[in-house]
Amino acid sequence: MTQNTHTNHTSDTTKLDVMVIGAGVAGLYQLHRMREMGMSVRAYEAGSGVGGTWYWNRYPGCRFDSQAEIYQYWFSEELYKSWQPSERFPAQPETEKWMNYVADNLDLKKDIQFNTRIKSAHYNENTDRWLVTTDDGEKIDTQFLIACCGMLSAPLVNRFPGQSSFKGEIHHTGLWPKEGVDLKGKKVAVIGTGATGIQVIQTIAPDVGSMKIFVRTPEYVIPMKNPKYTKEIWAEWGDKFHDLKKRVKETFAGFDYDFEAPPWNDLNKEERTEILEKHWNDGSLSLWLATFPEIFFEEDASQEVSEFVRKKMRARLNNDPKLCDLLIPKDYGFGTHRVPLENKYLEVYLQDNVEAVNCREAGIEEIVPDGIKTTDGKIHEVDVIILAVGFDAGSGALSRIDIRGRKGQSLKEQWQNEIKTAMGLQVHGYPNLFTTGAPLAPSAALCNMTTCLQHQVDWISGCIDYAIKHGKQVIEASQEFEDDWVRHHDEVANKTLVVKTDSWYMGSNVDGKPRRLLSYIGGVGNYHKKCDELAKNGYPGFLMS
Ligand code: NAP
């Protein structure tokens, strides 16, 4: 352990105590924590700036669905209070600015290598260290490797045959060009109506010449309420800093709200509807994450709440039977997919220059030079194609790196058979590799990301600190601990209706991906308690030598 903040270069290898991959929400904080601990640490980031999700996703309308007062770092009250969000749900440019503000405030950028993608990471069992290589040939020899690669950061770019033949512009939302894309007056196609597609569609609708929206699976949607935040309002949130910091660690999904309604069966339908109306009017995700937990477990509850939302959606579509059939979910229950917040999204379909293409009747066959060919033989001619088709979530970012642990075992190959982790923090067989935003921890699907990522960073930092103080060099989750966690994870997940629904939550958006709920659904508060318990008891299950 070199125990200093200087990078140690030999002729062609950079030697570190800790290497962090990624400079997003988790990576920045992890770098900060490791520097505080006096480790020689460096972060490597594929983008040219900090931000992670907020660097790559610059598509029109990108914003978060967690309120600004809780999409925050909690390690510095001063930092919290001195930032001024402009509204309740700020858009991407503001969040990217905020992340730069944090990075500059802590002077983190000097220890981040930008424009560098990690190609491989191989564990050397003789030295108990990782040898990492970058796309420009740099080699890094590090004791600890902490992957802060993001849960939704491996965009499904090559989704359709013939993409390269298209004469116009084609962009995935997760790789949106920095200089923007001119859509004014253009014929635009949007493929995908998940949380991303919805934000794009509602934002570009006033500018495009015409728009064809390719809809396969519709989403239940909730209208967002996004008031401006004045200095006075932010000062009030600042006064609640300590309460909020404590609160987000205890709730089901890492938000400040939680399931607080009386049990479903103690109320009659009118009483339940009153509660749903109240949360509907809040214009946040509280309708999903702070009304009735029964919607995740019980068909009757799921049906009733789904119908409550469907009714609202039908009214907005003027009860048009064709649009209602296409855009209102029938085959799965409310909340078993990620619920998007939106702003006049459904009304876009009522515009004369907008056509909804029903991919359930005729799916996309291929991209051709002039546009998109569907299985009914029709060619939809457009100038620009926007791929809002999602990500290889959870496992994708790590599988795109050639990671090899003990005996040369490949993580990618292992996860092609079964996706397993030890609480999303380590994988057995990959010593001294820690992960944030990884499968089987509460994450994007069921957690306010800043809450979960910071918690994981804190836990990882505490674990490494403990090992160092006890003279240990190697930390590895035992097979038994990992198996127990996977069993518990599945037991909790399999009681819910989420596992019966297809979406990226279950990995079903990627051909051949083994099916398992990617996020832990036992609650953020419970996960925190379990992690704290481990730390208090000297990390049983995480073997140290
Ligand atoms: P997504 O939820 O996976 O949605 C992808 C969309 O593309 C789906 O509608 C999917 O339809 C469609 N699609 C994929 N392949 C298709 C094909 N061959 N033909 C027709 N349609 C196809 O991805 P996303 O919208 O990028 O969202 C991913 C996650 O990112 C969200 O769930 C959320 O967690 C996060 N996110 C958050 C925010 C926010 O905070 N506000 C905003 C954006 C994203 P099928 O379902 O039928 O496959």
C-alpha cells in the first residue's frame, strides 16, 4: 500500500492503490473517499467530462424523476446548501453543471483521466493485483478496482439490421451528440416509448416537421409537476438537510416518501381512490412508491391501481379507441415497469403531424436507406431516426470490459449463464473488485440513484479501510455468502409481480440475457441495515487475507 496521493509511474505501467472506473455520481464520490483515506487513486472516464449518465444522455428533454432536494450528495451540508436548483426536476444541462460544480469544488478533475475507455482488467493471483488496460494502450497495476460504470450505461446501439445504410442521421439517446441535432422541420422517427422515448417525444413535438413514433409496449405515465425553486424554497430544503439525509436511507426506494397508506384491505375503494388522487396530484413518483405496496404483490390491488391510471390516460387521449388500445398498457400492472413522469406526452399523439406506428401489428424489420421498413412491407421515410431503445442494464457496462478473475474466469461469460453478485458489491472469484450500480443491489429500477450509489461507495470505502487497518491485502466475497444473497434476492423478487413482467428490469430486452430481477426489491432501508450489520460485525462473508 503506497498510502499517498501520488500516482506512481513505471516505464509503461501506472501503479495505484485504487483505480476507479467512471466519473459519474458514484465515481466522483468514490474518488473523493479514497483520496480522503490517503490512497493513491485515479479515476478513468470514457467521456471528456464528468457526469456519467448526465454526460452521455444529452437528448432533448432529458431530466431526472427524483426531486432535486434528494438527488444530492449527502457528505457536505455546505455543498448542498450552496447549490441552487432551478426547479423540482431539473433537466440534464443543469445536472451536468451540478456534477461539474461538485468535481471542481473538491478539485477532483486533476485525478481523473478523461477520454479513456477501459478495455480489460485481469486479476493476477501471484501478486493479488489487477492489471487493467485502456483503449489507448495504457496499463494500470492496481490493488483495488472499483467499477462505478453505471447501471444504464451500455446503450443498445446496433438494434436493427441495415442501420449503417440509412442516408439520414441516426442517434441513440444515450450517445447524443454534444453539439445537438437539428430537428427543426425534419421528418423524425422515434423508436421506443420507455422513460427516455417519452421525454424525447414530448420535447421535440413542437419543433419537428412530422414525427413517426414506433410503439411496441406502452407505459403507464404520470404527469410531472415541476415548480420553480426559488432561493427561499431551497433554503427551506437546506434546513431539512439532516432529516432528508437520514430519511432517504430508510425508505423503500431511497426517496423521502415511503409507503404510508393504511393496509389495502382496511380501506374501501373510495378511500383508496382518495389516496391515489392525492398522490396523482403530487406529480411525482409517489403514486408508485408511496401509496400501496400491495400493488407489487396482489393482483387485485395491481388491477385497481392500474385501472385508476388507465382512466386518467384514456381521458387525455379523448377516449380515441385506436390510440387507447396502442398507448394504454393492458398486459402488465402499474409499477411493474419503471413508471415515467411526463409532460403532455400523450397529447402529442393528437397532433396532426404525428403518426403512431403500431409495432405490435407490424414490427420493425430493418433500417433501409430512406427510413424504417416494417414487417407489413411499408417503408416509413424519415430524415432522422432516434433510437430510444434502452440499455443492456446492470450487467452490460461490466460485460463490455474483458474482466477476468481467479483462474482467468471471464465475468462476461459467467454472466451469460447466470447473473449473480454478493449484494451488488462484489462477485465471488474476483477479489478486490468492488462494484456500484451492479445487479442484485437496489438500483435504478427501484432506488433514487444518488441514495444507493453513495451508500455503496461508503460501504466499499469502509470495507477497504477495515482491511487495511487489519493488515489485509485481499477481500473477496465467499461463494457461500454470494449464494445466500442470490437466494434471498430471488425469494423476495419471486413474491412480486415484477418478475412476471418483461422489461429491462428482468433483462428481457436483451436477447439471450439470463432472466433475473436486476435490482434488489427488498427495500433500500432493509438493504442499508444488512450492509451496516456486515460492517459492524467485521464483514463476515467477505473473506480477508
Ligand atoms: P427502456 O425502458 O428499455 O425502453 C426502450 C423502449 O424501446 C421500449 O419501449 C421498447 O419496447 C422499445 N424497443 C426496443 N426494441 C424495440 C424494437 N425492436 N421495436 C420497437 N420498439 C423497441 O429504455 P429507456 O427508455 O432508455 O429507459 C431505461 C431506463 O433509464 C428507465 O427505465 C429509467 O430507469 C432510466 N431513465 C430515467 C429517466 C428519468 O429519470 N426521468 C429518463 C430516462 C431513462 P419494448 O418494451 O416492447 O421492448
